[in-house]
Amino acid sequence: MYDFEYHKPTALADATKALGGTDAKALAGGMTFIPVLKQRLAQPSAVVDLSGLGLTGISLEGNSLVIKAMTTHREVATSPVVAKAIPALAHLAGHIGDRQVRYRGTIGGSLANNDPSACYPSAVLALGATIKTTKRSLKADEFFQGMFTTALEPDELITEISFPIPAKAAYEKFPNPASRYATVGGRRRHVQTLHPPRHPQRHQLIARLAGQPPQPLIL
Ligand SMILES: Cc1cc2nc3c(=O)[nH]c(=O)nc-3n(C[C@H](O)[C@H](O)[C@H](O)COP(=O)(O)OP(=O)(O)OC[C@H]3O[C@@H](n4cnc5c(N)ncnc54)[C@H](O)[C@@H]3O)c2cc1C
């Protein structure tokens, strides 16, 4: 690990200030970022720990489920609010990685990282969620720009994700046996129940994904 300054702000304005104008990086659950630092694959001048900002919590706002960025996968997986509003999202979170990863990893970190094998990006895209940041609100298809690439600016932080509650949704993945990351993942949303589309068989899903770029997309 290279040397860096460590900041733990308690206000969003201080966090974005610490990130601005330098090559500082945000730290959420550290599940991806800490190994990157340990392997000297990044050399930020400062690390801005987001854990003091109070960015955790799950709530219902009108017909939307709102999850704050620092909410862990375990909190999503075990939340009665999520289980009632979008059970498929609780199922998804409960099958991310292992127990340690679910206790530390956050929804904001997962989306900011935009790993093509991660589970949340496909959910955010398929459910038509909105990603709220310190600067703006972005629809999922504006947010994801390619493998490990998003519309986030260096000093911009995800603060919360708002999911419109669907009539039905489901998420399935072929997990890598070691990490549980998705080799292929698919999410289906039913916005109306009148003529629900059939769930595609797994081989149909694979066939449709063949040759597609490794990033979340709507088929
Ligand atoms: C062994 C293992 C297995 C895993 N299995 C799965 C799996 O099955 N499915 C899956 O989906 N994921 C999986 N993951 C990923 C994991 O769930 C985390 O979501 C992911 O590592 C990043 O989340 P984090 O909170 O740890 O973020 P960090 O590692 O702290 O940060 C990741 C990146 O996001 C940036 N960032 C973090 N928070 C914000 C924010 N609020 N605003 C802007 N930028 C931010 C950081 O600067 C950094 O660049 C696995 C990880 C490991 C280590």
C-alpha cells in the first residue's frame, strides 16, 4: 500500500471538498477498494471514508423504495421493508458474495464500481431506478457507461438509490463458485400483471447475452 492521507468527514460538503481537486478516492465498504490499495494498483493522495456521513437507511417514499448509498448488502437482504416492497432485491442482496462481503459491501460502492459481474447494476437498470448523487439525479441508463465506468465525476458521491416498486421482479445468476459474483445475471421486472411476460429459460438468456458487451443492458 502506498502512503495516503485519511479523512473521515461527518458532512457531505466536507466529503466532496476532500475529494475535489486532487486524486483522492472515496472508501465505502472497502471490499474492492482495499484490495486495490493493498496490491498497489492505485495511488490516491487521500482516502475519504464515507462511514461517518450517516448515509445508511431504507425507506418507502410514495411508490418508491429508497436505499441510502452506505447501506450494506446484509441490511438490504434482511430488511422487512425491502422484503415486502421488492423481495427480489432482498434475494439478490442475500446472495452477494459471502457473509463478510455482505456485512461490509454497500449498494453505493457496488454501483460506483460497476463491475460487470456485480448483481446490483442489472437490478438498478431493469427496475428503472434513479441514482441520486451530490450533484444530480441520474437514470440508470445514463449512469452506467461501460465496464467499471460510470457518469460519476471524481468529486461526486452517490447518496441514495430510488427504486420504483414493480408489480413483480426476479433475479437469477450463475454464480462463480468461489466468489459468488455473477458469471451471467438476469433480472426481470413486471410493471403490470395483466399480460405478464414468461420468464426466459436460462439457455435462452445465455443465447441472448452471447456477444453482448460485459455491462448491464436491457434485452
Ligand atoms: C470475495 C468477494 C465476493 C463478491 N461477490 C459479489 C457478488 O456475488 N455480487 C456482487 O454484486 N458483488 C460482489 N462483490 C462486490 C461487493 O459486494 C461490493 O459491492 C463491492 O466490492 C464494492 O462495494 P464497497 O462498499 O465495498 O465499495 P468500496 O470497495 O469501498 O469502493 C468501490 C469503489 O466505489 C467508490 N465508491 C464507494 N462508495 C461510493 C459512493 N457512495 N459514491 C461514489 N463512489 C463510491 C470507491 O471510491 C471505489 O472506487 C464481491 C466482493 C468480494 C471481495
